[in-house]
Amino acid sequence: MKKAAVMLKEVEKSFFNRRTKKIVLNRISFCAFQGEVTVLMGQSGCGKSTLFRILIGEEVPDSGSISILEQDVSPPHYKNIENAKKQFGILFQYGALFNSMNVGDNIAFPILEHQPQLHENIVNIMVETKLNQVEMQPEIYKEKMPSTLSGGERKRVALARALALDPKLIFCDEPSAGLDPIVSRTIDKLIQDLVRVLGIAALVVTHELDSAFSIADRMILLKRAVPEHQDKWEGAIVYEEGSPEELRNSKKPYTVEFLGEYSYYSLCPFCKAVQKKGYSTCYQCQKTRSGTGINC
Ligand SMILES: Nc1ncnc2c1ncn2[C@@H]1O[C@H](COP(=O)(O)OP(=O)(O)OP(=O)(O)O)[C@@H](O)[C@H]1O
Ligand SMILES: [Mg+2]
């Protein structure tokens, strides 16, 4: 049976703006399992970063329950997140390396923070192991300053730092943001390989579908209520979840719209009915696609 590394039940979060309550996360429930890459996706503004901040302990949810690596970090026990933090790593969107420290010291930082008594030689071995794990040669990179690295190299170092404490779980925020497609693919592959080899869990937030489909074992699609869709809820909900293949096969209109070319279905441009890709006449409005110039 699969073991949940992260489990959310009915998590809610609102922000107040001049006494007006704005619900951002509306009863969010899902699991991310050990040994899998779970990708959290959704349109801009749907609350991905808010959820990410809650999970890494930078924001407190209003209600609901959250368990991380079997520790209850729900609102009444939110302080437990400090304990959980020792067991998870975080890969921030732009790496968030300390520019005044060289690569080795950046990776050593979380190690020394948690185990200040460790001997320098041991820390050195740990740093080199982490660099090797992200396929960087320690003798070339250890002494380099972050400013001299390329975007992809910085991401690798940030990943090595996220792995520094041998976490059972890593949270990654937009891992391929700002990278060219080739480098972005190598980072995705690295995350996927690390999850397989180390048996850890990864929860990845992204809106880049290329990246999402190349790494996900499981996908969670959030949807923010929009007036045009006559959505009957406020804020964002988990609209659909499943394996990449299940989502590609989904006939739920927003999933089809969000996945675009990745979906096996398309929406009729006239009446928005869900159609099998390559249809010629819409089963609902009977209009034909030919001549619309729309590639369905
Ligand atoms: N501290 C805050 N105070 C008030 N509103 C906030 C705060 N943080 C986020 N929000 C609002 O919550 C909503 C979700 O924001 P969030 O940044 O989580 O979305 P996102 O899915 O990460 O978007 P993007 O893909 O553009 O990064 C937005 O409407 C945002 O304005
Ligand atoms: Mg965001």
C-alpha cells in the first residue's frame, strides 16, 4: 500500500482586504505519496504559491488538517512544522542561494544549522555526496560562487542543498522556471531520478505543462472560481486529480481546456462541448470545425 508523505484534508485559507474576506483555498484535500512525484498545477492566481507556503511552514491555514511525513501540522499543532522541516527539503523557484557563500558552503548551511557539532571533514564528505547526487563534480564546483554559475547549475546546487539533510520529501516551486527547454528537461529528469533512486516523495508546483507531464506520477489540478464559468464555489478547489494518463483522458471541460494539446479531447469553439480530438462536426451544436482556423 502506498504511504502518504503529505496529506491535506479540507484545508482553507482566506485573506482579508479592507474587511472583505477573500477565500483563496476552498477545502483542499489531496495526498502526495512516498516514491512518487506529485505535481500541483493550476492557472495563475489559483493559490499554488499560497498552498506551497502553507506546506513549507511560511503561512498558517485557517482550518483543515495537514499531515507531513506522518506528523500532524494542522492549525492547532502548527508548531510541529518546525520538526517536520528537518525531514523535508525545499527547492525554491529561483534557487535562493546565498550569493556571498560558495557552492560548498551553501550546501553545508542546512547541515550545520541542524548539526553544528559535526566535524568539518564529515561536512565536506556530505557536501561532495550531495554534489555528486545532482551530477556536479565537487572538485569543479565546490569553490565556485553562485554568481559565476549558469541558471541550470544554480538550480542543481539548490537541489543539492534541498537534499542536504537526506529528506524524505522535497517541495519544489516551479523547478524549470527561467530555464531553457533543454536545461529544464535535465532538471526534471534529475528530480524524477532522485525520487526513484532515493525513494523519497516530491511535491512540485508548476504551471508548465511540458515539465508537469515529463515528471508527474500523479497530478492535482486546482481551479479558481471564475464568473464566466458559473462556478458554484469561491476560491480554488481541487478540480481533478489522478495519473497523467487519467487527466489526459478526462472529459471534464476545465481539465480539457487547461491541458490543451495534452488532452485527448478538445472543446468546441462555439458551444464548448467536449469532443474527441480531431472531430469534424460538434455533436452538440452541429457546427463543423472546417474553416474555423482553430486547431482542435
Ligand atoms: N498575503 C496575501 N494577502 C492577500 N492576498 C493574497 C496574499 N497572498 C496571496 N494572495 C492572493 O491569493 C490568490 C492566490 O495567489 P497565489 O500567489 O497563491 O497564486 P498562484 O497560483 O501561485 O499564482 P501564480 O501562478 O501567478 O504564481 C491571489 O488572488 C493573490 O492575490
Ligand atoms: Mg505562484
